[in-house]
Amino acid sequence: MILTEHASEEIRQQIHRLCGIHLQRDKDYLLVQRLSPLLAQHECRNWEELANRLRGSAVRCDLHQAVVEAITTPETSFFRDGHPFEAIRQQILPPHLASGHGMRIWSVACSTGQEPYSIAMLLRELRATTEGLPRISADRITATDISQRCLSIAQAGIYTPHEVQRGLSEIRLHRHFRPVGTNWQIRDEMRQMVQFSMLNLIESWPDFVGFDLILCRNVLIYFDLPTRTQILRRLCQLLPIGGWLILGAAENLLQISLPLEPVRVGLTTLYRRSG
């Protein structure tokens, strides 16, 4: 079944409307690869009918969510890229732990949960070295994603041997996980540190009270400049002066003016909210 230029244009426009992802015509192979199964599942006779049905409903429906689930890329791993988490451990966490106040952290596009659980491990490990310090409030990690399928995996916290081998040392694996058959489940005390919920970044957000650290990694690369700018401005508003933002290695603030100061820590560039 041929994906015509007209149908491609319409489907890409509807994907942008639904979730903000910006796809060029040279990504038609991705549309075909990921959306072809939906044609039969949703009884669409061809690509034009899929495009018409996406365009014809202003209200969210199962087809909309199915397209979003199919087109998003849930690539993640524990302690992904390594050095950002080392920067968090060295630069961001110690002052907060010393103050006795709990950290308020948001993993913006958490996928299947490896990123927020990596932060939870870091917090728990550092807390264990500062047991004599006062503890005024608990740490809170908010984790959101647009994919309900990914969130279901994250909430269960069960990972395959291949998934835990990507980024976890044997020490961390046995310290923070328990075996479940041939898989591994993160321990209850870690799961209780993370609150998962569904969020589409281009729609309305909950009334967040603000965060000391926001991780928005490897998601802005899928948006065009106006969408990136809008999301980053909203994120910046949730940071107090001195709060931190971390982006993906391929992401930056070029062409976007925000009160965020770049701070280089090792191989990682952090962004600190200025006055």
C-alpha cells in the first residue's frame, strides 16, 4: 500500500497537532514502519482513510492514542549517558541533602522509568552517606510520559536481563532490585519515591508547585523551534532561582532566550535558573 505525498503531509500535520512531534517528508519510512499495523487494527482501507479519520475528530480517541504510541520512540536505559548523572551526584544533590530539605525532581519524558529510578538510586545512595544530617522533608520524584504503555511498564518496575545490563552495575542491581523469575523488579522503597502520570507536553499541565531539578532529556529534538521554545519557557517557570535543568546531549538553548545560565560539569552542560 503506497503512502502518497498528500496522505503523508496530512498524517504528519495530525501527528504534530496531537503530540508536537515534527516530522519531515524524509521520515515517510518511519510512518510506514510504525503506522502500517494500525491500518488493519483500526479498519482503515488505505493511508488516505487514516489521514481523514485523524483529521476528522477533534476529540481524543483510541486511534489518536494509538498513533502517538506508535510514533514515539521509547529509547532509554539506566543512567543513560553516564556523565549527566555524575554531574547530578557531584553538583546538584549534595547542597540539598546538606540542607535537610527533600529534592523535588521531575523526569519530563520518563519512558519506561529507567531515568527516574536512576535518580532514586542516586538519592538513596547519597542519603545513606548523610544519615547524621537533619531531614526536614522527603524527596519527591515526578515522572511523566505521553505513552500509557511505557508508563505501565515504569509503574510495574520490572525489567528484562538485557534492560538491567544497560547501565547498571552488579552492585546496584542487587542493592536496588529483586529477582522476579528471569527478570528484575526495582524494590518497593524505590518505587514509592516516584509518582508516575501521563502528560502530553503540548497540552495543559497539572498545577506543579515547582522543582529543584528538571530532566527534559532527548525529547525536545523531536519538536520544531516554536514548540521547543514554548515547552522550555514553561519548564523555566517551574524552577526557583538556583534550580537546575538538564537537557539531552543533542539539545541546547540556541535561538531561545531564557534566564538559564549554562554550567559545565565534566562532560555535561547543566542549566541553572538565574534571577
